[in-house]
Amino acid sequence: MPITGDMMAKRKTTGWPEAPVRRAVPAEHWKQLRRGDRVSVKLAPGFENPGQVDAVSSDHSVVWVNLDGGRGRTLVHCGDGVEIVRQES
């Protein structure tokens, strides 16, 4: 049986182009992060990845972290809902 236009799902996008853009604001402690800081990236309760800050954007809304154990470099945006906690030395 061939698929016709009536059988295909309709993509409904109501109102999202008119929705206001929210400004993402970093948490205060993100403003203290510096290149070389040891951090823990908390994706969800129980899922933490230790690493080292590689770069921070000028407005502190974006942080690049080199994850330990050869797991790569990850970009974290303040609007992602991911927590970055500096580890005490």
C-alpha cells in the first residue's frame, strides 16, 4: 500500500516563531570559573564528569571542559540545565 499525503504525520508548529527569546544568564559561580580550574560537570543526579576548564566565553555563558579519562572536550551553555561546580584544591 503506497503512503499518501493523508497518511503522513502533519508537522504542527504553532506559535514558536513568535515566542520571545529568553536571555540565558549564567549562575553567579560560573563568573568565577577560569581556564585550568578543576570542575565537576553534573549532568543529572548521580551523573558527574570531572574535568578541567579549557575556555570560558567573555559573558561566562559558555564553558568548554576537557573531561578526564580521555572522554573528550564538551561545551556547556548556562541554559542547558547542567551544573558546573569548581572542585576545591
